Amino acid sequence: MNASLAIRALSGGYGRLAVFRDLSLDLSTQRVLGILGPNGVGKSTLLKTIAGLLPALGGDVRLQGTSIGMRSTYERTRAGLVLVPEGRQILVKLSVRENLDLPRAAGRLPPAAFRTRLDEILALFPRLQERLNQSGGALSGGEQQMLAIARALLLDPAVLMLDEPTQGLAPIMMNQVLGALQKLRGRFSMLVVEQNKTFLHALADDVLTMRGGQLSSIEHTESSHGY
């Protein structure tokens, strides 16, 4: 299979402090790759570096065969590399409808296609449909996670990266988020970092373990099961 996302000898961290070094991986087209590990091993730092939020200390990032390692975060997003960050980062003073309208400015989807995609997403997340006029801050943690994912989907990702999507969620909300992500399998590639092994194995085709800033042990999973 062709790689939607490839990283080669990538190193990253904060200032001169390297959190991970010389990491390489391939994410195949329309596949889901999970990275499992506890806090502090470099999972979020890796995603931020791939997304361009942190400067790489070495190596390269390639999206659909093209090097994007020198591009800004905005340019990477416009190219189809979209991150759902840890902590969701929705705009709590804006309504759900206004939060969902923000990706329109990115311009990856023409207006008619944007409206069609929005209708599809609201069908995928009916709780958001019910709360369109509520502020983002009035949503539960699970609903905010749904909103963060929905907003990312409106950017028309070729690769969707999710940073700890189950963080702070009750089991019932984890199951709803999992169900939505499972329905999206095959539409684009996903790179998901998580501490929740059960969730990750229910979603991902393959799982890597991250320890001490290094990736190891590919596990093939059964990704059709619920949480």
C-alpha cells in the first residue's frame, strides 16, 4: 500500500531538549495506526512535530509522497494533515454552529461541498445537531471531543491525527466517539495516540508502543469491535 504519511528519522522536543530521536513510520492509505503509551513518553510531542506546531530537530515528514517538513502548520493543514489536539481546544464562547463554521476559511472544500460535509457530520454526531445553538463551553467533555473531531473533518483530511481522544471521557462517551471513528474508517488515514489500550485496539489496524521516545512492537488488531 502507498503511504499517506511517512516520517523519516524524525527528532523533536523543546528547545535543545530532544524528547524523541530518529523515529520513522509509514501510515498506509485509508489505514488506522495507533501509538500506545503512558504520559511523558513523547506521543503528543511527536504529533505536534508532525503537524508543525513544534520545529523538528531533524528528519522529514512526507504527506502523500511530498515533503512538508519545511511548511507551516497552516500549510500542512491546507495540504490535508489535520490534528485533533489533546484537550480539544474548541472556542468555548462560540456556539457549536460557529465552531463548525470556522474550517470554512481553510478553503479545502468549496461551499456546496462544505455544506454537504457538514450535514454528513451532524448525522454522524446527532448530539451536536441537537446543540447547534449552545456555546462550546456548555457541552460535556464527550460532546466537546465530538465537536473537535467534527471541526477537523470539515477540513477534509487526507490524514487525521488524534491526540488522546478518550482523555477525561466517561465510558459511555468513549463508546460513542469510538463508534463515530469506526464509521470513518476507510475514508482517510488516521494516526491515533492513546493511553487506553482497549479503545486503541478496537479502532486501529496496527498499534505501535512508544517508550522512552522510541517506537516498537507492531501489533495487528481486531478493529471492528466496540469498546
